Amino acid sequence: MPLSRLCTASWLHLKSLKGDAVQAGQRLAILEAMKMQHEIVAPDAGTVDTIVSAAGKQVAQGDMLLTLTLASEAES
């Protein structure tokens, strides 16, 4: 499941690494846009597959941030 950004922002903190198991609602990253911080959270339990950018980098609207394999997808 790809997670993307809805507006241009800067990565502030990456809270999860590739291969990390995450729970639903767990913070994956914090972005800053227009001087406001935005948390990116896991929509469901799963595993972080890829991280496309890094802290301090700009991401544009629609850019993929990371991908997850959801636990429900891995079981089927």
C-alpha cells in the first residue's frame, strides 16, 4: 500500500525504518508544510517495505513517501 502526500512538504522525522513492523495508527513520519507539522500514520498493521525519501528532503504533492505491506495482505 503506497502512502503519498497531498501537498508539498518537507520531511522532519522518520519514525519507522524499512522492515519495521507497525501497528494501526502508529506514526511513520512527520512532515512540515506551511509551518505546520503533519503526522503520517499507518492505516493498519503491517510492515514498512520501502522509504522513498529522507529527513530534510522536499516532497511534492502526490509523491510516494513509503510503502507498507498490510498484515491483512500478507495473510492472503
